[in-house]
Amino acid sequence: MPREKSAGAVIFRREGDKIYYLLLHYEAGHWDFPKGHIEGRETEEETVRREVLEETGIKDIDIKKGFKEFVKYFFRKTYNLPKQEKSRAPLVFKVVDFYLAETHISEVKISHEHIGFKWLTYEEALKQLNFKNAKNILRKANGFLMGLTSN
């Protein structure tokens, strides 16, 4: 079975005493965090910076040390396949490592891969996310961030 390795980030920004998380609306209909394939000899952090820039237009991110979580799942690789062949597309095992990154930029320029974005509070983002593994990543990221701010 083919395998893929990707990296992404839970992006947040502060407005006063509130924290907002960035979610992207993918063409397939779900909401998730920016992420993408590791290319060539890139490190995971280089992939995160490149993917965040490509998918959101945000260049200024501060990756927080001490947070790294992963999700794993299977998906059908249907890219560029005619509709009638999509159900026969090969299954791929994917692992995505997620980092936590802060930005001061609120303006987002989404890529062609997305149809929208939202900056949401933790509670709103938890409701907006579609997949259990993404919700778990957000819970862990928010818990980590609350631990940082309470020290």
C-alpha cells in the first residue's frame, strides 16, 4: 500500500485576550488546517512554512517549540481521475505531523485548493472541524497553548 508523509500547522493569532484559530475550507467540503506533502529533502518545519505560505499567503509564523502531534488515516488518491474511476482509486496510508504556529497576520489569501477560510475561537473551531482526528489535534494544541499562557 502506498504511503504519504505530510506536515501542517495549527495556526493561531491573538486579538487582545482572545485566541483565534485558522481553518481552511477544502474543495472536498471539509474544514481542516493547512498541510501538505514533504518535498525532496525538506524538513518538516520547512514544509510547514512553505505550505502555510502557499495555502494562506501568510509568511510570518512563529512555530512554537514543544508541540508536535500527528494524525494518520487512509484516503483514496483520486487526483485527476475521471469521476467513473474514482471509486477504484488506490488507498493510501497517510501520516501528517502537526505543529503549532502563531502569526500576527489576519489577512488570508487562500490557494486554488481551498474555497474559504475562517478565524475562529477554540469553541467555534471545534464545532467547525469535520474530522475527529483534527478535533483532537485542536484540543491538544489549545491545551498546550493554555499551559504556556498560564505560566
